[in-house]
Amino acid sequence: MMPKHKKQEKPIRMVPMKFLLLGLVLRTQSSQVHAFASSPLTANSIVSGKMSSSSSALNMARTRGLERQEEGATPLPGGMTLYVKPAEDGTSIGDCPFAHFVRMVLAEKGLDYDLIPSTQENKPQWLLDDYEGKMPALRHRKECYVDSEVIAQYLDFFFKDPELAVANSGEMEKASAVLDGFFPAMAKFTKHSPNGDEEDKEKQAALEEKLQGLEDHLGADGRTGSYLVGNGEQFTLLDCSLAPKLYAMDVCLGQIKDNAIDLAGKYPNLRKYMDDVFARPSFQSTVEYGPETVVWGWTSYH
């Protein structure tokens, strides 16, 4: 049963999230405010855990002793509410891959949270006023974070068991580069109608170029594990981000695009990767929205 929405006080507005600042704000017991990061971050830098060289925020956080469990300094588990896109009925969980990404991170870390599918009509007023109603939105007690990659980085920095970033930022960047452009290409192909016309074929070719890049990366020499980064042994934020997008593609290829791409035949390494990440408990426990909701979500764009 979905948790009932309880009226909450307005969260503290720390930084304008529309500028994609990592608005992780740390409070001392004297209520002084220290910004966790004060320079813009790109999507890739957030996922890879690499911060701008001009920002000393990470060092500042570490030197302030944030590993100590002091109330008011380090965020603690509990008190989390995640606002997400609803399904067609307005109350069930929707198919948003970005919300699914966040939920996989929460599941991997064993963090409890309330989940509230929210239509425009029943979003909290503070979410509309201060965050333009953007979702997914993670409310953690009196603070709120929007943008799935910002939320994931917040969770991975403060709740490290298990850590979903790797020490070798070069390996994260290499894997992230392989994903560049995949989701836009998938979305353009999926949304195009009718199937099979010349424009559709062009969009399919653009998607298959990205799929081939993933296939080559996953089949590279020296890899011993199933996942994206480095030798594939460690499951990371990138896997959490990619898995829901691949699930949406998998469903849409079969139910919207007339099985135009034979994943198992043309991209066996990618197909195996998909099967492996789809089998993880963190994915299985957060994919309750199912194929019907995915089809509804993607065809509503037509």
C-alpha cells in the first residue's frame, strides 16, 4: 500500500537547483550553513563522482569531520520521502527511468523511504514553488534535492554501504562516455511514428550506433565481470542509471517498435548485461510498474 501523504513543513531552500548545483548543505550545531558544492556540475561529473577542480567543497566536507555521527552535521538514515511520476491512474508508480535510477540506489544501500506518486494537482506546494515541481524529488527531513544524478550522488556520498562510485575516476569517465547520447537516441526512435518510414530507419540507425558502442565496451578484452565500469566487477551508479533506460528500450522494442532490433542476435554482450542487471534484487524490487505502464508512458508522447 502506498504511504499516505502527510502535510510537511516547507523544506529549507539551499541553492537554486535549476543551475544543477549539488545542493548538499551541511549544518553545524550552531546552524551555520556550509555549501557542499558551489560550482556547476555536469551530468557526467555528478555520476562519475568527479567534481570541478575549482571547488574545494569535498575537501571541506571531509575536514569538517562528517564521518562522525553528530546530529546536525551528517545526514542520517530515515525521514526520506521520494516524489515520483505516477502511472495513468494517477496513484500508482509511473515508468520514469530517472525515478527508477534513484530507487535502485536506495535499494542497493538498504535505505527506507516513503514513495509518493504525485500528479501536478497533488504535489506539495513547496515542491511547486521552490523546485518548479520537478521530480524525482527526494525530501530528506527538512531538505530536498531534485535531479536524479544529484540525488544519487548525495546518497552515495553520505551513505557509503555499499559505495557505488569507484576510486579510479578515469574508468568511470570511460564508461560514462560510452553511454553518451544513448537515451536521446532511444527516445527519438521510440517516439517516432509511423514505424518503418525513412525517418524511422534513420533514427533506428542512430540508436544502433550507440548500441554497438555499448556492445564493444562490454566485450572488450580484460573484462571479467558483468557491469559497466573497469573490469566489470563492481556495480556502480552508472549501472543503476542505465538499467531502467535499457528496460524501457527492451519493452518498447517489443511492444511499440515491432521488434525492429534483434538485441540477442546483434548485441549479445549487451543482452547479457541487460539480463544480469535486470536480475539484481535492487532492480526486481523497483520495477513493479511493469511493461503496460512503460507502453502507456511512451505512447502518450505520440
